Amino acid sequence: MQGSDTSGERPASVWRFDHSALQDGDVILERGHRPASKVIMAVDGGPYSHVLLWLGGTDFLEAVEMGVRLISYARFFLRDPADWMVLRHPDSKAGSLAAREARSFAHMEYGLGGAIATKIPGAWKTNPAAMFCSQVVAAAYENVGYPLVSKASAKVSPNDLTRQSALVPVSPIPLLEHVLSEEEHADIDRWFDRDRAYADTAMAREVQASQEVFELIRGLYPKLTLPPEFRLACPPRNLGEAFNVLQFLDWATASRISGVMLPELEQRGYFDFLFPGLNELSERLDGETSALAAGHFDPVTLARLVAHYRDVLPSHRKTMGHHRDNADAYGRLFMQLFPLPIFERMARMHRQIETMLQSIIRLEEEFVAASARRQ
């Protein structure tokens, strides 16, 4: 049940979600305009064809053809607000827990068979390592003890989330309007194709590498029943789960899997995908800080930059905390449980990202403070 739909008209304005007004666990419903979206709506008996989950910070989670992916709100441009709906759980704790749980689904395959099986009876082949869009949302809440509807998550379709659901509509939808310039208007089609916008990003390359390596190692895992409180499956369902399951295996099995996993990830550049973007951001901040000190910014440009950095600071702090927690967790696994090289490498990657984000946050704070002193 896919997104990234377009229609033929060229609007004068576009909208983007106001991420500062969204809450962790918010559910976003989309009415698509492609033929496949219209089929979904007809079969499902409702006005929506796709659903996403807001994770907080800067990220949505959605299941599309390439798999379950994280995608930044900055890549979401809406043509018509009437095509969208935001739903929220009345218990903010439930939303926060569901958003945290949903991160573990990232990079799973797309479950086309499961999506079809929600409405069309038949012996459809389903894959336990795959999920479809509404299943992602329903399972995130179901797994943390807050089921949204009275059916299993694998049977939930997008429009089920609007029918006798625990969720309530958010009104008005938290959106910000952007009036298009002539230059922007000429290239408007790319604004609404988020698959195209996503295709060349570091996150897209990470998804591809993750799925490729997971396919190489999933058959090496034995069938085990793991403690339910960990909410893990063995064999695992994606690469992230594959990392976490290693700690429950015997040393010989875990070591053999790690020995395959690490060089394959290194070969694909998995541990370095985010660094070019972070370096570029850091260099740009350095240049803008120097330009500010030299008085090169006009008032309008300066106000826009300050507003931008004030806007992104909270999400950058949250993302830094996420990487810090991951670095600590993998470090403990390496030092206290299994001295597997893959754990040390993951800890080092997350620590490097945390350090870079810490530097970026400091530069953003300094830029905002310096601009305030100049006023």
C-alpha cells in the first residue's frame, strides 16, 4: 500500500508537515492518485490508500515497494491537504512506546502478499520478514500493549485505522504552506515524488545494503524461541534484529554469523553512509558562522537561517541521544557478553555519529546565539 502519488495539476503552493506540532506515534493517512492507490481504496472501502507513522525527531516510517524505510519530513511535500489525515492516540505514552518499537521494523521487506490478504481471501504467500504499511502502524502499537483495532495487526488495512480505532483525528492538520517561486514551480513534479527524492540518499543506500546482507545471513540463524519481553524472532526479520539476536546464540554460531556479516557490511560501505552528509552540514555551518561574523547576511536571509536552526536543533539533539544509546548498548554487549567484532564496529559507528552531531549542535547553537547578539 504505497505512497509517492502525483496528480497532473501544478499548484501555486505546497505544504509540508509541521514536525514541531506532530507527536511521537502520530499516524498519517494518505489518499493516493495513482491507479494502484485507487484500487486499494476501492477494495478497502475507504478514502485512504497509504499510512505512515511519525517517529519523532525528523522521521516518518513507511512501508513501500523497496521495504520499510525511514524518511525525513523534509522530503514530504503535499499537493492537497485534503488528501491527508492525521490520527493520534489519546495516551501520549502509547504513542511514544509505539514510535520506539516501530524503529525495529526498519529495512524489513515490503509484504505485498500480506497487504492483499487483508481484504482478498486466498492462499496468499506471506513472509514473516516483510510488512505492509498499515501493518507497520498496527504492529507498533499492538506490540507495546495498545492494540488500535479489534483484529491482528497483520489483518489491518489503512482505512481500518479510521473505523472504531483507538486513534482520534488531529484538527487542523499541522501543516506549513510554502508559496512556490517561478523556478520552483517549473520543477514541481519532483517535489511530490518522494521515492525519487529518496532514491539517491544515504538512507536509501543503507536500506539496500541492509537488505542484501540480511539475505546472506538469515539462513545461518537457528530456530529459537526467545524471551517474549525482547520482542525478537529467531530467525530474525531484518538486519537490526539480526544484530540483537546474536547475544542469544552460542558463541560458535554467533561468531560464524558475525564473520560473514562484518566484511559484507564493510564492503558495501554500511558504516560510512551518514558521514558525508554530516561533514557537508558541518562545513556549511562553519561557512555560515564566518559569513555572519563578517556581516555578509542581509536581515531576511539571517532570519531564515536562524529560524531553520532553531527548528532542527531539537531533532538533532534527539537523534544524537539515539546514537549515544546505541553506542552504549553495543559497547556493553562487546565488553560484557560477546567480544564479537561486529558489536565493537557498531558501537564505534554510533559513537562517531554521536560525536559529529554533538559538534553540529554546538555550531547551530553558536550561530543562533551570535545572530541574537547582532540584533
